[in-house]
Amino acid sequence: MMNTLIAGGAGFLGSHLTELLIAKGHNVVVVDNLSSGLMSNLESVKDKIGFIKADITADEISITGGLDLVVNMASRASRAEWEKYPVEVALSNSLGSSNLIKIALAKKARYIFASTSEVYGNPDVVPTPETYKGNLNHLGSRAPYDESKIFGETLTKAYEAEYGLESIIIRFFNTYGPRMRGGDMYGRVIDRFIKQAMANEPITVYGTGSQTRSFTYVSDTINAVMLLIEKGKPGEIYNIGTNKELSIVELAKTVIEVTGSKSEIVYSELPKDDPLRRGADNSKISALGWAPEIGVREGLAKMMESYRA
């Protein structure tokens, strides 16, 4: 049985991980300032966890007792939020990361940093391996998220080298499923498409729609995180995502089919610095026994039903 602190545990991925850890008999304390997370995400486990409402960048976080694991998932994660709250996003992945690492060191706990495929920028190698160095605009509108995640990785490695921090870095590719947020302009694309389709509104595709992403259903992603908690090698970086690319326009067509929508596809200008291709080289985590089980069509249907419910 592990004692785990999850920062951002009321958010999309954090709440699903909290539920899985509780189901496996572990103890969990969630830290979240609820700026984007929701207490309703934790409804099924609210009586089984500890909860601290706090901002990891500014508040002193006091944890009594021992900790075995600190998981840092505390960051807004949609483009709309990066543009609206650039300072908060940048600080959560930098100053907030430093504060959580210090807790992990004080408790002699393993630290897991939730990074992102955004650190690869617009890659010229797809599927992209963990060794790829990135192709980014460090002054663009995506930079508060992209660059702070890169710094969070750098900081993790610095504490590892100087203070002996035991850590794992995870780079998430596009994950979707119930509790996803960010359906507004430039937000998380699947959430936006499903909501538009269910309302029979035009589905907005940016650019030609030929840009690709690799989409992984949330249960597959969280199972991968759990695998890394149990079998991941300290000091390593792991991609979590499928190596299958799907174009945005094909995604839109699939959403229309799955929802039975009467929506039409409309096109708008592609946002600056939007990656043209995205696909995960997942060979490292696959070697540990992970493989995604839920395809896009099945995952979209599950997500649609959760919205209807």
C-alpha cells in the first residue's frame, strides 16, 4: 500500500488516477486549487481521500505522515487556458514543480512529473521518440505551457543530479475521455467536436484539417501511468500515447458518424505554431507490457454517453 500525493488530482487525468489508486487499495491525498479541476470529479472517492485546497505555486502545503509517491499533474492543459492564464500556467510547471519536488525529497518519496508531447513542438520525426530534442517557438502563445513543461523536466533532472531525487518523467500525448475540459476556441479538440456535434452545430476545423494527432482513451492512459508507478525505471522519460496518427478532419467526420449528428464541417484559420503532425513512439512503455485497448470510435462513443448522462 502506497501513500500518494497527487497535485492536480481534481483535474481530468488526476481524478482518474486518484480513482485507480484508491481501487487498488492505496492512500491518496489530493492537492488542488480548483482553478480548473472540479470537486465533482472526485465524487466517487471523496470519502476515501484527503483533500487540500492549495495553490502549489504560493501556498505552504503541510503533509503529515509518510509519502511514497508525489505525482505532479497540476497545470491547465488547453490552448485557450494557456492564452488566458499564461503566467499561472508558466508558474505551475516551474515554481510549483520546485515546491512539490521539495516535498518529495523531504519525504524520501518518488516524484512523477506529468509532462507533455508539446515539448516536441512541431516535430520532423514522427512517431516521435523520447530522445527528440524539440522544435518550438519559445516566445509564441503556446510557450507558457510548452516551455514551462520543458523547464519542469529540466528542474526534475537537476534535483535528480544534485540531491538524488528519484523521479520519472511522463510525456502525455492527446488523451480524451469523460471529465475532459477545454471545449472553447482552440481548446481540447475532441471535447469541442463532440459538444458541437451533439448540438448539431457546425464543427470547426482549423486549417485544412490535415494536421494529425494520436488520441488515447483516458483509461488506457491511466493504466500506463499505473504501470510506470509499479514498473517504471527511475531516471527515465516515457511517452504515453498511441503511435497511430489521425487527421483532424477525419476525427471530425468520425465524431459526426458516432454521434449521428447533422453538423457540417467548417474551416477556420490555423492557429500559429500549431503542430502539423503528432504521434508517439511508445516502444519504451510498450516494452513494459502496455498497449492501448480502446480505439477512437469506441472511445468517442463512451465519451458521448458520459455527456448524455
